[in-house]
Amino acid sequence: MSFALFDVLSVRFMDGRPVDSVDKLNAQSRSIQDHLVRLFNARQGVLPHLPDYGLPDLTAVYQQMPYSINDLVDSVKKTVEKYEPRLKRVRVTVMPVEDTDFVIQLDINGSTWDGHKVAYQTMFVSGGAARVSQGKIKATSYA
């Protein structure tokens, strides 16, 4: 399983690039990245048939910082493990928050079922919108 159904139906990634223009390994990583964007920008309760799809309201996270950051990390990890089946051994770590901009940044590392390591950097910007980009793969063992 390398592509999300959305990618197959639209034949394009979120940035407009055709799915078939990217090699298989990079296409799978990009497909996962696109799904994480959708997943992290969805709020729990929006889909009646999947009430826990997405993340909780991030307003509360920001209001209760720094105490709420661990709850967000746990929520992101559980959500990825449940709704992104192409990833296993998921690790979520929080990066230091700058006092001047209050952008929450998480690093998500894991591996695909075929053993390739992947990493994504997620930033929650104003209004709770999530941006996901390719991250640096850490030398940590996933065994």
C-alpha cells in the first residue's frame, strides 16, 4: 500500500504534482505527508462516522501551554498510529517553542511497512493550521 485513496482518485499530490511523476519510494513518502496534512488539519468530531479522526481543538493547547504540549504529542502519536497505517514505530518529539512566535513544532519519525525510515516536521501555526514537510531522519534505531 503506497498511495492513499485520495491520491489515486485525484492522480495528483496536494501541490499539484502528478503522482506518476515521482519514483515509488518518494511517492509513498509524499502521499503519507499529504495525508498527515489532512489529518492534522481536521478537528475531532467533524466526521460523524469517525468521531476521533483528526486532532482536538488546538486553541486549548495554546491556552494551557506549556502544560498541554505532552497531551498534544500523545494525541498526535495515537492519531498517526490509528489513521496512517503505512507508518509503524511512530515517534513524536516536540521541538523547543520560541517565546516570540509560539509555533508548536513536532518531529514525527517512523518507518514504512517495507522498512524505509521516514521523517516529517509538523508546525502548528496561527489558528492551529498544520504544515507538514519532509524532516531529517534521525539515527535512532526503530527495532
